Amino acid sequence: KQWGRNFMLGIQFFICWIFVSFTVALFLQSETTTKTLFHTLSQKEKEAILSIPLDYPFMKNEEKLDMVERFKQHAGVKDILLSDIAYTQGVSGNLLMTEKGNDNSWTDIDIMCVPLNFFTFMNIPVKEGRTILTKQDLVMDEVWQNKQKKNVIGMNFYDQNNDYTVCGVCAPFQTDIHNHSGGYAFILYDPSVYVGHCYVKCYPQQQKEVVKWIERIRQEMLPENIPCQVRTFQDDLYEMQAMEYILKDIILFFAMVSIIITLLGVYSSITLDTERRQKEVAVRKVNGAGIRHIIWLFARLYIALLVVTAIISFPLVYMVLQWWKQIYTVFFNCGCWFWTGIFLSVAMVTALTIWFRIMRVARINPVESIKNE
């Protein structure tokens, strides 16, 4: 019976290691991806930027611009950024020619149409040259320049309608954590042609008032079937990682359940052990055993269970993490401290669970214990 009980405890610890490891991994990875996406903005800045879709086919572009002008009237609005597409949903284009009129000279590069205030709004530093000022200006990011292994300022690019000259190089623009970026090219955006999205940056402590103001304007100008609730830029990023966050919550729930079941099993086991072996403890204390020896007498079983099950479960988790790592371009550091932290955390919770029962039996007067027997 005791062997079977210990075997079941081992299975519980094994399941606990699996769920706890995956829970910690999901939390660390979600934090890593959140910091990586649009990394030039801090967490607070992402939460302070309102994301407002304007890609409504039933609205004229003039009506959209009028709505944006009404947004600006609130004193809490610090800056507004217009775009043809939400930055979390794609790009404006992906092809440029290196030779004018030569259809064989098309090169793959993600193109973003951005207004004049884009680089300051998104906190993207221009490392070389200058920002966009005219329709002929083009700014490359460092990723594309590093691929060329040369200075690209002054290079000419073309599309079907315009000629562009590279006037500056900016810091990398990170919008994806599943595919490696081939680089970005930024050209001047004309909001008078089409507005598809609007980002509003608020002053500190005034975001709630701005949200109410914008929601009221949207409610006035949009049909009733269009939701007027305003989201933040951080909400857009959460939507991009929706599966990751849903999975994190599910695994967290099972991790909590497995920890509770395991600790209940450990507590019932140590309770039975201490009650059954009181006479043995009394005899050992009469023969000179100290509290340290009594603690080791009961704790060694659970130390063995922790170590053995961790040795079995951690390599399995590591294999899954290596497979999972291939999905991302950035991944959290699952090194020695990751495994050590998980082991020490579960071991500490287990130690606290059995400590009270062990100390209780270790302090029992051996004479009283033998009398009771």
C-alpha cells in the first residue's frame, strides 16, 4: 500500500512539473513577444495609444477626416497618426524596382505609407540621414540595409508611378514574431486619398476622458450596428497573440489544479507517516537523534520524488520547448535559471506543506509517545 501511494505521488509530481513548466514558459514567452512587437514603444505608451479603425466602405474619406478633426478638439489628445492600414494587420505594399521600367528588377521589401509624424509618434530613431519630407523620399530600416551590406542612402527605387531616393535609415520596425523581417521601406502617406486607421496618443491622466470623447463622436457618426468601443494599441497586440494568451490561461488553470491536488496528496501522506511512526521517532530521540535527523527521516522520500520526477519530466518539456521555439523569431531564455527557478518554487511549496507535520512529530516528548503506544 505504501509503495502504491508513493507511486501515485510520483505521478502527481510528474503532472505538476509538466503544467507548471509550460505555464511559466507561456508567461515568459508572452512577455517576450509583447516587448518585441513595436519595441520602440514602451508598455505604458502602447496602453496610452488608442487604436481606431476607419476602414468603413460606407464612409467617404472626407467624412473620416472630419471625424479625425473632431478627435483633435479634445485637450487630452497629444498627437494623431493616420494610416491606410492598421500596423498590426499588414503592410501598404511589398515590391519596389531597382531599375526604372525594368519589370525584372522587382525586389521584395515591405512598404509602409506613413505620415510626417510617424517616426516621432512611434519613437523610431533615424540612425542615418533624415526623415521623409517629400513624396520622393524613402527611409529604409536597418534590417534591409544590413542585408545589402552597404550604405543605401542615395539609392534609387521605383514603382509604377513614382521615383524614390533613400534619404535615411531608421531603427528596425518589428511587427512580426513568427517570420523574419526582410526589411521595411517607408514612403510618404497622403491621407486625402484614403484613411483606413487612426492612432491617438493621449496625455497622461487624460486617457479615460479622451476615450469617452471619441466613443461619443463615433456613436454620432457611425451606424448603430458598428461597435463604438475604443481599443488601445496594446489590445491590438493582444489580439495578434490571442491563441497564446488563451492557451496561457488554460494551462495556468490546469497548473493550479495539479499543484493543489499534489499538495493535498503530500499533506495526507506526511500526516499518515508521522502518525504511524511516532513510536519510531520516540525511540530514535531516546537514542540521541536530533531534530535534523528526524526531518531527514521523513523529508528524504519527498526529496527523492521531487528529484526523480523532475529528471523525467524536464527533458520532455525541453523537447517540446525546442519544437515550440521554431515557431518564433524571438524566444525567452529557457536556460539553467528557468529550470532552477521552477524546481525551487515547487520544492519550497512542498517543503512548507510537510514542514508543520514533521516539526510537530519531532517535538513530541518520547516518554509521552511511548506511553500512548
